[in-house]
Amino acid sequence: MTQILDGKELSVQIKTEIANHVRQLTAKGHRAPHLAAVIVGNDGASQTYVANKEKSSREVGFTSSVYRYPESTTEEQLLEAIAFLNNDTDIDGFIVQLPLPSQINEQHIINAISPDKDVDGFTPINVGRMVLSEECYVPATPMGVCTLLQRYGIETTGKHCVVVGRSNIVGTPVANLLSRKGFDCTVTLCHSRTRDLASITRQADILIAAIGKPEFFTADMIKPDAVVVDVGIHRIPDATKKSGYRIIGDVKHSEVDPLCSWVTPVPGGVGPLTIVSLLQNTLKAYHRTHPNCD
Ligand code: GUN
């Protein structure tokens, strides 16, 4: 029988744990952790993501601030904003929501973020530390995938995990994390140039679907009893919804779900855990500068 890796329910549980912790801190007279977000332009999906991050921050008792800049912002102007956030001791961690407008080089911006405040785990220093299994900030989506597998007690040791998609934000770090000691998966990382993808995904005990194509993974690509983690988030126009759209993933759930031992729904799977990971990283950043508060 297929069981659900319920990211929504797990996120509520972890957020309650964080909120209790923050309550204890503030009861002792310490300030609350502070997460800031920078958003440039008017991209609809980015606005939603940042609004959700702000809402979740407030729910757990964090201070939250959002710095909004117009679409026409230059790289120099954004670098100035980053320098300000790097130096503001009231802010524990911050993210720069991606994508950025085309006149701004994303890597230049990421490189300017202080690794100590890089709660997205995107800077070269944090990526390097992660690969070396050193103390670091792990990117939020891969961390969310790991949390779901861990908290649901999914057996990973020696399992064949196939990751499809090699983005810097999801596929590459997930492949790294699940091959490490602790998870001990045998990992295959597939991408757009992989030949006969279905023959590889059919060997997956654990499939991480992060290709970025709506309902790409169909029943013929799945090994019976596989664990399927769907990282995709796509907005599809839907006139029957108040919002005018509905969210679907990279997996065709109507046909894949009955084959799985465990599966993440979309929405309500990896997505809620991504935000929770960001909150966990912010708490870690807070404790870096407040070493004697537990
Ligand atoms: N855009 C899509 N996902 C992310 C994320 O995890 N962090 C940031 N900063 N931007 C994103």
C-alpha cells in the first residue's frame, strides 16, 4: 500500500518545535532570530515564495524583513544592498530570491553574500564545506528532502537512489548528501544528456524527481515499491481555481502513486519542508552569534 511522505504535517510539527525554542529564547530576554529576504522585480512565483517564507518566519516567532527592489535594479545597487545586510548585526541570515533580472549576474551576487549569513547555502564556501562534510548551511530544498526521508524512517543504506536533474540548487546537492555517511545510498545522478533515462529510473529504490518538467515521470519509469520524492513545482492554468492555477509536480501522480511504497504529494510534500529548512538554518545562524543561548 502506498504511504504518503506528508511534508505539510511534518512541517507543522517542526515549526512547532522551532516556535517553542524561540519562545524560550525570548522568555530569557534574548532577541528573536531574524531572517531577511531580498526580492528584485515582480516575478509572480518569486513573490509567492517570499510571502510564504515571511509568513512562516512570523509563525515561529522570528523577525522577518523583506527588501524589495525594482526590476531595473543594477548589479552595483544590489551589491550595495548585500553589503548592508552582511554588516547588519540584527540580521542573522538572508536570502536573495532567484531568479534575478537578466542585467544582474546571479553568481556575482551569491559570491557577495557572507557565508555566515548564507542560509540558502548557495555561496561557494558553503557548497565546498558541504562537499567536504564540514559544518555548513545546506540548501533548503535538498535539506528538506533529507529531513523527510529521515523523519519518516525511510531505509536508505545501500539503496540505489536515482536523482534526475543536476541543478546547483537541488539535484547536485541532493546527490551529494544522500551518498554521504549516514544516508549511505548508492547514487546515480541523471540529467538532460543521460541516455535511456527510463532504464535507469526503473532501477531506483529511491527516485528524486528534480528535472523541472511537469508530470515527466510516468508509470513505466518506476520500479515497483520505489520511494518517489517529487521536487517539481509547476503552476498550470486552471479556471476552476480561485487563483486561476493549480500546482503540479515532475511526477504524473495519478499513475505513479499506486506503484510506490512511499511518495511525496504535490503540493504538500517537499515544498513545506523547504521553508522549514530555511528556518532551521536561520536558527543555526542565530546561535552562531548567540553561543550561550539554548
Ligand atoms: N528560487 C527558487 N528556489 C529558491 C531558493 O531555494 N532560494 C532562493 N534564494 N531562490 C530560489
